[in-house]
Amino acid sequence: MTTAALPANSPRRVLFASLIGTTIEFFDFYIYATASVIVFPMLFFPESDPATATLQSLATFALAFFARPVGSALFGHFGDRIGRKATLVAALLTMGLSTIAIGLLPTYDSIGVLAPLLLALCRFGQGLGLGGEWGGAVLLATENAPPGKRAWYGMFPQLGAPIGFLCSTGIFLLLTEVMDDAQFLAWGWRIPFLASAALVFVGLWVRLRIAETPDFQKTLDRGERVRLPMLSVLRDHPRALLAGTFALVATFVLFYLMTVFTLGWATAKLGYTREQFLLMQMVAVLFFAAGIPVSALYADRTGRRAAMIVATLAIIVFGLAYGPLFSSGSHAVVLLFLIVGMVITGLTYGPCGAFLAEMFPTAVRYTGSSLAFNLAGILGASLAPYIATLLAGKYGVAYVGYYLSAAALLTLVALLLSPKEKA
């Protein structure tokens, strides 16, 4: 039975299935991130002044990160109990349906305070789905990887982040070109959320054509399934959970400062139009995408832990230059700032999937790696745009950089204390 299933998982099919799912998931996630800055403050929180409305909108953005560990526990349980394939399909459906629902929501003008409440509920659903998606996609790739290529295979789900960002930013740019602001706010903003339905259909078709991973099939054959994976992770692997969580904090802080915070601050305070800055971000994300395979190749040669330490040191240095570069007043310097920040993001993001996956045994790997990743999201990403906006408003943009460097120091300590991976 096992040998008959394995040929279905050709490398091309596995890598495409892991990539397409995370691309869809991150597309859904990023269209919300963009809308939380340029749409939701006006349509769902219009009773507040602009600054307060933006902070309220960013609070709903943060909600998904608190939902993600719940998704890790829920989908991780079934991923470690019944398999990676079925759980990945369920996670994709949860994320996709939540995103489509956002595109159908009435605004504050129609139903009053119920509108932001429903928005928050849908955002929670997005976080729930993504909490189960990432870990399964990484395991689909790494548990099919040949020896010496775990980071290379593990980086394919990571490529879903820049591709999803490019698609989400691209569709917002296209909409701003073909319609005026009144049309965009009236109905145009709904198009990216509703378009997710087609992407989800493609993702489901691909996911349903893959077989179970060899590593998990061996666990089934040996009868090694754990009854309560979450309990086992907390009881038997607390060091791996803590080390994995804090090892990714800086990764999350950096990414969301370079995307959500910079977009909001540049359009509100630095005089950029939405179109100008989104285009600059799209250019920078190409360098983010380029950094991921470079870091994966390096990680397979030197070790995932060593590669992440090098990237974290770069984040610390970049944090010290964050304020002067972003506030320079020069379009060229700001573009350079975005490119450098996104390259470093790629360097830290590329190896992290393989790094987390190999910290836990197969029987609890889905739960453990997903939980660590999403707890890091709470600590590093959920409040990063909110904290950065407060710091920049009170003390200046330089303090946003100091916040980033401090997060990277915490990550560096966690990486130094984490166990070295197997060859």
C-alpha cells in the first residue's frame, strides 16, 4: 500500500502543491493587510478620526495572529493524527471561505457597529486557516525532500509569501488604474477578496491530487501516532517550542514593518500616493523572492541554524539604519531601503520552514512546527504595525528601527540556544 502511493508524489507535484497553497493563503492574508490601511479605516471605522480609525483597523489585522495558534492546535491535531493531505485541504477551505466572506460584508454605513464585528470574525477565520496551512505545506515539502535538500524543498512554501504579495499588490494597483477613488471605495475593493474563490479552486484541485508524505506514512505503518499531539508538544518538547518561537520573532517583525507599516506611514506622513508606494513595494518584493532560494542553498551547505543567525545579525544592523533611510525624503533612498529590507527578509524567511520542521519528531511535527511559527507571529507580527505606528508618532521613525533591532537581539539569543540540526 505504501509503495503504491509514493510514486504519485513526484518532486514537481509536491513542490507545486506546497507552493500554490501558501501562495493562495498569503494572497488572501495580504489583501487584508493592504485593505486594513487603505480601505477599512474609512468603510468600517468611519466614526473615528483618521489616526484612530487606522489603529482600530490594524487591531483587526492583529486578530488573525491570535487565531493562528488556535488553527495550529486544531489542524495540527488532525495533521498528526489523520495525515497532511486532508488537513491541508481543510485549512485552505477555511482561509478561502473567510476571505470570500469579507468581500461580501456590508459596511458601517449599512449595518453600523455590526460591520466591524463581522469583519473581525472573518479575520479570525483567516487566521485559523493560515494557522493550519503553513505547517502542513512545509511538511509536505520537507518530508518528501531527499537528503541534503531539506532547506531547498522547504523554501518552496516560503516562496508563496512574495508571490502572494505580488499578486495582492498587483491587483490593488490595477484597480486604482481602472477606477477612481469613489468607485474603488464603493465596490472595487471587494474584487480581490471575491477573486480568491478562483484561486482556492485551483489550490484544492492540486492538493487533492497528492499522496500522503513518506515520513507520515512510516509513522502510520509503525503505529507511532500520538493521541494528543498538542499535549505531547507542551509536555515533551517545551525547549524546541520556545526556541522555535523566539527564533522567528525578528522574521515576523521585519516583514510586517516593511509591508504594512511602511505603506501606512509613507502614504499618511511622507507624501507618497498609494500607487507610488505599492509599486515601490512590488519592486522590493522581487528581491525578497530572490533572497529565499539563495538562503535555502546556503542553509543546506552550512545548516539552517547558522544561516538564520547570519540573517539575524543583518536585521540588527538594518534596524539601526531604518529611521534615517526611510525618512530620507529621497525616492531613490526609500526604494533602496525597501530593497535591502526585503532581501534580508528573504534571507531569514527561506530557511525557517526547514529549521522548525526538523526540531520536532514526525508524530508531532505538524502541531509543533505550526504552533512555534504562529506563536512567533503573535509576538513578532500581530502588533508590529500598531507598535511601530505609535513609536513613529511619538518618538520618530528611528525608534521603529530600534524596536526591530531589539526583536532581532531576542531572536539571536534563541538561535544561539537552540540545538544544532542533524546533517
